[in-house]
Amino acid sequence: MRTIALACGLAALGTMALTASAAEFPPGWLPVNRLDEKPAWADFRKIDDKVHLYLPKDVKTVRGVFACFVFHSQDPRELADLWGFAMVTVPWPFEYDLGHNDKRNGRYKLGHPVGDMGVFLRYLEAAAKETNHAELTTVPIVGWLMQNGPTLCSDLYKRAPDRVLAWSDGFPNRVAQVPELTAKVPFAYAWEFTPAEEKERRALQEAKFDLLKGKPTPTPNLSCRANTYGFPHGVYSKFNFFAFYLDRCIAQRLPKDLSEPGKPVALKPWVREDGWAGDYNEVGNWNAIAPVKEAKGMVDPQWLPDEYAAWAWRAYHTHRPEIRLTAPVGEYRKSGDRKDCGFGFGPAVKAGALLAFAAEGPDELAKVEFRDGDRLLGVVEKAPWKLEGLKLDRGLHALIAVGVKTDGTRTSSRPALLTVK
């Protein structure tokens, strides 16, 4: 009886400790709710009252943390698995807990005050203890918490500057308000595009073309903007851009060998001049890209972490493409063309599998180049535009078809993203 009573007493103490800890957080944060690989994302994303922690299967020590909104996207567990990152899924209303009060989501009605990104960091501390993953308190963080990213990431950067690796999504005017952030942290954002904006941008390009011709135009900071051409509800396509941008930032900045779990991770420093630039203010299918040190004549240069990201950005940014990739995966389509909104990923394939590439485009093209970012995979010189027997390594791939016309000018498809496991 004494043993039973002691066990019950210890259990009660454990419950009290858990309750006390949970009381320090807004509702839905603690206890730590675990997400695994089993539920379909389409079913899981309906949960809007709990934060969940996803740890990739068979990963003993995670390499980072991916802060991700729960939204109508392709399954972001694919990215967490590829990166070896833990993922914290944040339902949209919980942005109130992190520092933004959007009264449309009603979270404020629960009665607790609007929070800050300190809640997120304290959550990682609690999760580290509960899961025995001490590294959750120190590893780098990347994020997509939708359009209030400038506010949320700025607050996170002030609290943990050595941990913020890269971020994505924000209202353009809000991004401009955080120069201290974009001077240090790569930040990708995109927006819808109207006919009036196209007219304004073409006029600006024409006005500055002669003035800037041949002159160095390095990027002013580490931010990168694109447009969601052709997508009235661009939030469904933007994650394409954010996914490969964050992927390339991780590849460039995260060291291969990490510190002992629980110890700080020394990220490779960003050197703005070592990145690439793309001219946002060209409206066309072949925006200028160049190493930052060599960028000249760009009206509005955007910063990209490497050449691969620059090619993928140009493809995503393409206006009214004349050519499109149809295999081994198709580019993202507007919602309505698919039964389920997503960011365009097809079924993952295994590394080393033989793949067939195909594109649709005008027969009068002189040739079509099939590319994996900046990497040329092969060239076809007559229709049908098909190439077989190609292999890709593990990772997230931005596949592009480039049409070359008889006069040598080029036109790009939009990127089609493919996960290779």
C-alpha cells in the first residue's frame, strides 16, 4: 500500500509540474504534442488549436528547427526530413501568441495578452527536456510564419541572433521597415502582381536603363523579392519560392559537422558579396542574374545565396512563360487545377532512379535545355522536347526547362520542385 501511495504521490507531483509548466504558456502549447509521419497532411492541417513538434524518423540529433504555419500546402514534413530538422507546426491563430494580433483569427478572445517570439524559444526549451533532444535549445532556426515574418523574425533575431539562419514571407512595406534584420539575415518574400504594377515597373526599367547601364549595382542587403505572376492567391504558390530559398541558405550556411547537442552551433557567416543578384525590376522571362560582385545595370537587385538559387528565382519570377516542364514533375498550378492546393511537389522519387524529362513549348524553338537550377542536365534540339535516363541526387530540386530561340534569346519555364529521397 505504501508503495502504491508513493507512486501515486510521484505521479501527482509529475502532473502538478506539468500543469505548472503549461500554465506559463498560452493554451495549446504544452504539453508537447508530437506529430509523426503517419497522418496525412490534408487531415492534420485541420487541427487549429494545438502546436505540434515533428522529429524526423531515425534522426538522432536534429540539425535545426523549422518554424512552419499549418496551411494548405504540400506536406512540409518532406522539407524537415530532407534537412534533418525538427519542425514546429504553428496553427494560424497562434500568431497572436508570437506577437501579431490579427483579430480575424479570434485568438485574443481567450483572454491572455498578445505574446512574442520568446514563447517560441521557451517552447523549444520545454520540448528539449521532454524529448531528450537538448539540441533544440541551440540549433539554427528557419521559418515560414506567413506575411508577418518581418515582425516575428525581427523579434526572434533580437532574442537569439546567432540562431536565425534564414526566414521567408512578409508584406513588402514591412520588410523595408526592418533594415537591421535584412542586413544580417537572408529574407525571401513574394507578392501578387497587377497590370498597374507591371506598367509602373516597365516604366521604371526604361527610365533607369541608360542611367545604370554598365554601372555596378550590388544588392543593398540580404532580402530577395519575387512576384507571384499569374497566381491571384499567391500564398499557395509562394511556398515554392520559400522552400528552395531556405533550402539553399541551409546548404550554404549550416556546417556539416554540428556541435555537441546543447552546445551553440557556429553558422558560417554571410558575406553579401559572395552571393548572387537578380534584377527584380525586369518584367520578362529571362531576368538578369549575376554574382553580386559582377552585378551591373540592375534597377532593383535582389540577394540570393548562390547560383542555383538565382536560376530557380528567375524561373519562379518568370512572367507569362512560353515553355513549361511536364515531367518528371509538373510546375505548380493555380488552385482549381488541382484537387488539393499544394506547392507543386509531385510524389518523391528515390535517389539514383532513372527519370524522363519533358517540356511543352513552341516547335520553332531552336533547342530546349533541361536544368536542375544552374546545372545543365541535357539539351534537346528538336521537338518533341524529351530527355530520358537522367539521375538526381537526394535533395530538393528546382527543375527548369529553358527554351532557346533561333536568335539566341532564352525563355524560362517556372520551376517544378521535386523531392528526391
